[in-house]
Amino acid sequence: MLISKEEFDKVFTAEHKRLLLECFHEGLGDYNNPKYYSDEAKRDHTPSARALNRHCHIVARINRALMERHDIRPINKRGRTLFIFNDKLQFSIKKFDGRLRTSNAPTQQAKAFKAQLPLDVDMPAELTNIFAGYKYDVAETNYEIFITCPNDEQNFWVWKISGAEIRDFFSNPSANIDDIGTVSLKKPRVRIRPDALRKAIEIG
């Protein structure tokens, strides 16, 4: 089900935004951690292998962050891990190309997700399918993070959530950035780790 960017922002809370950003930065950081992969090992990775490893780390970070939470739940559909927020938004973690499109094998499930259709007959039709993903530069030294709402092969809307745009991401009536590392809420207070938010603002 298509929703506007403004409607999305009402459902996707500041705490959800913080969790998603931190898991992306930490998951992508895991792939660059020499304790996990040496430069020699990464040199042998194909683009597909790099994307798969990064995806695994981001998804694992989100899964670990969901312990004892009830507003976000992971599901697995034919080997694809998705995250449902507040029973309204269904997220798929992806790598974006230069046009902010995703690379998927043209399966029925992939087509249904992009077309805002239920993936299975037992899934509610009111879920909105959302892509959250990253895009590296040519040298793969810097990356940007985006959220997109697909409408078949087009994007209904795009929201960049890295670089200076991160301030817009957190600017709504119930949350504003007081300093480089804090998002102040009316209730409760949510703390964004300074290093994660500073990195998000500097990137891009």
C-alpha cells in the first residue's frame, strides 16, 4: 500500500530512525573491520560477495537490536529477511544502484514487494513495503543511506538519511536535534550515539 513521505514519518518514530541508522553504520563498519576481513580477503570478494556480506552484517545488527522489543518483528519469506514496524511498514534491507534502484532477481516475491502487494496470502494488504539501503561511491570509500518507497520499477518517494539531510530526517514536531549527538523528544528521550550521528552527517 502506497503512503506519502509525510504519512511514513508519522509511523516511523525517532527511535526507529535511530535504530536503523545505527545498525546501518555498525553493519557496514563490520565489513570494514580487519578483525573480520583482512584487506587480502576483501580483495578477492566479488561485488556480489561484498553486497551479501554487508547485508548479512546489517541484518544481524538489526536482529540483535530487536531483543525484548515488540514494535518491530523480523520475518523470513523464502530466505529473505524483512522487518515489520508497528504492523504498518515492511522493510527490506538492500544495496542501491546509482539511480536508487535495487537489484533483484525478477521473482514473483520481488515483483510483489516493489508493486506494494502482499508477499503471501496470509499477509495483511495494508502493509507498506519500504526499502532501506546504502549506496557507495565508485571507490567504495564513502556511502550514503536512503529510504525509498517503491512503486513498481519507480520510486514513489526517496529520503536521503545521511550527510546534512539527516537533520531533515529528524525534524518533525515531536523531535529535533539539539546537538550533534542528541535527539530530544517530548517523551521519552532518545539518545543517538554521537559517533554514529556525526559519521552520518559527515558522510555524503
